[in-house]
Amino acid sequence: MATSALLLLLALPAGAWPGLRLPQRSCVHCCHPAWPPAAPGLHAHLSNEEEWVWLPRVRPTIDISILKGRTGRSGKEGPPGSRGLRGCKGQKGQAGPPGARCQRAYAAFSVGRREGLHSADNFQAVTFDTELVNLDGAFDLASGRFLCSVPGVYFLSLNVHTWNYKETYLHIMCNRRAAAVLYAQPSERSVMQTQSLLLPLAAGDAVWVRMFQRNRDNAIYGEHGDLYITFSGHLVKPAAEL
């Protein structure tokens, strides 16, 4: 009989259960939930019949400024490291604009004297009457002086013809200083004498030939038909390139 009543109750639809007025009670956990709970945060369990109470999350912090000390002095620079590997060759750059044309300095002179000359009582400059080369007019024939306008190293050369039975005594002068001497003792035969040298000249220096009389008659030979006396010089290297 009891079994038949139970089967009858189970066969009833779900909506018929409230009408039977069966006793209802809330669901109670049969065991404590797992600790800690799956949800984030902290909670505390007060009793078996009360809900979990969520507690605020506390995060500890540390003041780094308290632990940080004073900055120390920089250490000495270490030795240079070893050379690294050679890098790849870069691409060729573009051609630059054309530069200014190279300007070279020139200076040269070559003059001669056709008339012979005898020394006077005092020093005298040897003047010239024939101009062979005179760039920029730097050599003055009337005074016998070359005025340097391009400083540098110059090559100078003096050629004369001696006079029979007379002494030949000349100086190649730089301003008031004798740079080189050309000398020949008196002889019954006249000969050609040459003196040459390299001389550094500054702008404004004057180069010339000086003759003077000693105990003997001093002379150089010349004639209008031929050129026996010449004085030449040219710039070997300007001071800007030394």
C-alpha cells in the first residue's frame, strides 16, 4: 500500500507539488568549503550557518628611499677594449662640388750686361742692360735689384768673364748681407767664372750683385757683341708649401 502511494506521488507533475504543502527548508552545507576559496580575496567563516565575510586585500609596501644610500663617486676610466670586428664597406658617396682651381706661384728673372765694368773707390751695385726673363717686372735693371714678392726658396746664379791681369771680386747680396762670393785671381788669361746657390727669401727681400775695390783693380769683362755677364734666379718652392 505504501509503495503504491509513493509511486503515485512520483508520477505527479512538478506543478502539483506546491498544492501538497510539503515542508520546505533551506539548503545547508554538509561540509566546510575548501580553503582558501576559489574567488580572489580574503574571507573569514563566522559559523556553520552564516555566509562568508569578504575582508579587504592588504598589500605590504617598502619605502625604497629609506634603504637607498648616497650615490658614490664615479670610478676611474677603464682601459680601452679590444678592437672590434671590421665592418662592411659602406656605399660610395656622391661626388662633391668642384673645388677651386689650384693656383701655383711663379717667380723668375734672367738679366745680362754687355758692357764691362771696373770697380770704383766705394761699393757699387752691378747694373744690367739686357732683360731675358722678368716675370711681373720684379727685377729693376737700373738698380740691379730683384725684389721678392713670393716668399720661398730661390735658386740664384751669377756668371761673369774675368779681365786679363785684373782681379774679379763680387758678392751676391741679400739686402745688406753677402750671401756668396765670386772670386778670381789676376791672370794673363781671362776665363768664365760661375757662382750659384739656393737662398730662402722673404717677401720684400732684395737680391743684387755688389762690386768693390781692394788693393788691386777689380773688373769684369764685357763687349756689345756678346753677352758675358748674366744674373738669374727662380722660385724653387714657395714658403706656403714648405
